[in-house]
Amino acid sequence: MSLEIGIVGLPNVGKSTLFNALTAGGAEAQNYAFCTIEPNVGVVAVADERLDVIQGYIKTQKVIPASVRIVDIAGLVAGASKGEGLGNKFLGHIRQVDAILHVCRCFEDADVVHVSGEVDPIRDIETIDTELMLADLQVLEKMVEKIRKQATHDKALQPDVKLMDTCIEALSDSRPIRSLGIEEAAEKEKLRQWGMITAKRVLYLANVDESDPKGEGELVQRVRTHAEAEGSGVVVVSSKIESELQELDEDERAEMLGEMGLEEPALNAVAREAYRVLGLQSYFTAGEKEVRAWTVRVGATAPEAAGVIHTDFERGFIRAEIYSVADLEELKSEQAIRSKGRLRTEGRDYVMQDGDVVHFLFNV
């Protein structure tokens, strides 16, 4: 499952600095760090201690974590919905991603002038939200009359008209489509097909000064309050700290994090929170060649999970043999898990659980 998140933000909020700091690891770190694979695309691994636990008992040549693609989307300024700046290019890029990573400036710095003259993360959020809502509204208003006419002859289109009208009403009232809480699968797919930007989930990155690495300041608290009200997540990050961490070796990095009272780089939290926001989870496969984490949506069945590896696995699915990481820690080997009767055999209706270790049996 390929997952892309678009990173956005107004000028001088630290977006480019943050993206560059996170992608500074280089291609050699692709499996475990954030690295550039295209000029404006990076891949961040989803840190998961369970992979190390599995490899501790099943020796393999490689460990491959799940990953998230981060797309650096440039060009957003006030008026983007009318083509200001790189507005049209920006809107085209952001319609393609699965979710939005919104960088908010939560630090004061006299040497970095804010585009609006003063630092106010909520105003910045509202500026971007307004542009995105206007862009969605323009698309829907162009579409709805045509669909409305077609629906007079094709009753199957009436639900589309109703959904469009509901979205137009919300957008006209300055409410993003995600605030409607639409969860029905067919409606969510329609919103995706229509390219509705404000239907996408948002994860806020509160970019803080290095003197406030945990985000205890008033500006971050305002972002947290805003995010909580709309059901979004927040990750606190200091682009300065992340830049410095990239220059250190593993031991020095751990020492620096310890001195700041941090358990890990903010990068790890970004990937995990992105998973949560998008309703995703991981399962694992383990063999002689590799231990690997695979990404599936929460609620996916065993055949759907098999299809993430290869479509033939889903098409020819017979059954899945499953155990937990806890089983492996307790019994030390797959052979012991089998002999103790802890290896479960699951069929087509099995709903995958986060952290399942799986062998798929299939026939095509």
C-alpha cells in the first residue's frame, strides 16, 4: 500500500527547512530514515520496535519497515485558489496525496520575518484552510449543475447531487469537508474521485524553537486545541534540532536527545501519527531473507492483506497462519509456537490485527 502525505505551509514557517533536514540522511539510509527519492519526495520509515524483536528470534538478511512518502508541495500563498503564486500547480499536487502534513510556525525569530508580520499559527491555518475550501467549492460548483441535470434522467446520480450539495453548504459556511465526518465508503471514494482537498485528514506539525522541544509554549497549545476540535493530530518538531540530529552519529544523537529530555527524533512520531490519522496498521512477514512490515487499513481482511504483497496472493488466497509478536517473545521460535498450538489458522473472513505475524497460503 503506497501512502503519500503532502507537506504544506505558508512562507517562512519552516516547511522547507524541516523537509530538507528530514531528507538529509541520503539514499543509504532509505530503510531506516527519511531520504530523498525525487527532488520533492522523501520516504520515511515507520519506526517499529517489534521488527527488532522478530529479528531477535528469526535471523534474516534484511529488516524492512513500513514507510510513508512525504511530498514537499510548494507554492501556497493567500490567493492560491485564484492562481496566485504557484496556486494551480500547488492545488494539482495536493489533490493527489492521501493526507496533509501542515507545518505551523510556533516560534519567534526576529531574523525570520513572517509573511503576515507576526506569528499566529491559527491565523496561518485558517489562511491555508480558506484557500483549500475555496478551491473545493470552485470544483463542486462547476460540477453540480451538470450532474443535477443528468440526475433528472439518471436516478443513480441523485446520491451524488445530495453529497455535492452537502459539501457545498459546509464549504460556503467555512467548514472543511472533513468536518462532516463522512465515513461511508462509497461517499469517501466519490470525494476522492472529485479531488476534494478538504476531505483529506490533516496532521499538524508545530515547528518550535529549540528552547521548547516538547512544545510547552502557548502557541503550540493553541494548535493542539484547534486540532483536537477537528479530530486532527499534532506532532511537535523543531527543524533546528532535526537538522542538528542529522549531522550526528547514532551515539551522539542518543546523547543529544537525552540532554533535551526527548526519547526519539520527531521524525519517528510523524510517521506513527500519520498511520493513526489515516487509520492504518502494520502486519509482519518473517523468513530467511527478510522481516518486513506491511501496511493495511484498520479493518482489512486476511485476503486484502495478502493482496498488499501481491494481487495473486489475494486472488488465490486459501488461508493464513498467524501468531503474535508476544507469542514469539514467550516461546522463542516459530517451531515452538506450532508445537504449543499457538499458531492460528484463519480464513477469508479474518480481520487483521495490528502486529500479526503471518504466513499466507495461496494457489493460483
